[in-house]
Amino acid sequence: MKPLIRKEEIISSDKFFQRIHQAEADYANYWKEHTLWHWEFWLAVALSIIPWLVWIILRKRGSEARLLLAGIFGLSVASWLDFLGLVFGLWHYSGRVLPTIPTFLPWDFTLIPVTLMLWLQFKPTLNPFFKAVIYSALTSFIGEPLFEWIGFYTTAKWSVFYSFPIYTIIYLIAYRISKVKSFEPL
């Protein structure tokens, strides 16, 4: 079957793919030698597992589905924005659990969704905007600098002040998602 895209374009894009593939292979080798089984690897593994165990213990029984839906929203947005930040050279990571996408598993797939879910169920009657600002401040001004101090996260063209409104919006949308009343039995 003949593709709709011109053959020259396919060959041209293949050259970029080959360069990306080589960079990924080189990084995987670097990761095996400098990260795998080192202390930062084990810390990243712990940060990928322990928060979920904490959530299992502290979760509000009966609200797991709505909390998980809000958490998955946070996970999806965080990992997508994280990927974009990495591609555009705004930041990069060290000590990764895996040398692949997602860029930093503990942050995108654990810390963001778990902290969102716990924060949503903590004092649920407080003003959501107030909670969003506190959540965003803790994440932007304490979480990100802490990860930068550890060496997991290195900014190139980014500031925690850019993160603050993003986390605020993520929290507010996750809050709206957690309040959805359309959960019906299948």
C-alpha cells in the first residue's frame, strides 16, 4: 500500500527518528552505569511506591473512584507538561527510576496524583481556591526546590514562579472532577 505522505518526507523524518533513537540508547547506557542501583535510584523507587501505600491507608473509603479520577487527571497533565518541558529544554532529571518516558516517574505518576488526592479529601469544606493556592505553594516553592537540592531536577529555563499558577489550575480542575455527580453503576 502506498502511503499518503510523500516518500521524501518519510525518509526525512526517519533521519530524525534515528538521531532520537541513538540519543535514547546513549542515555540508557549512561543510566545503567551512573544511576541504576545507586542511592538516587533507590530513593526514586521509594518515592514511586511509598506515597501510594500511604494513600491506600489514608484514602477516604467510598470515594476512591472520584479521587482516582482526579488523581489520574493530575497524573496525565503533569506527565504531559513534564514531557513538553523536557523536549523544550526547560529542565531535566537525574536519578530516574527508568531511562524512558515518563521523565520522572516519582513526580508525575506518584507525588502529583497522591498529593492531589490526599489534599482533596483533607478538609473538603474549605474554599477550593484557598486550598489550590496552598497546594500550589507547597508543590512549587517547597517540592520543586527540594528535588532540585537533591539533584533529581535541574532547571534550565524555568522558575518555580511559572509552576505556581499551573499547579493552582491543575488543583482546581481536579477539584471539579472530584465533585462530579455522574457516577452511576454500570
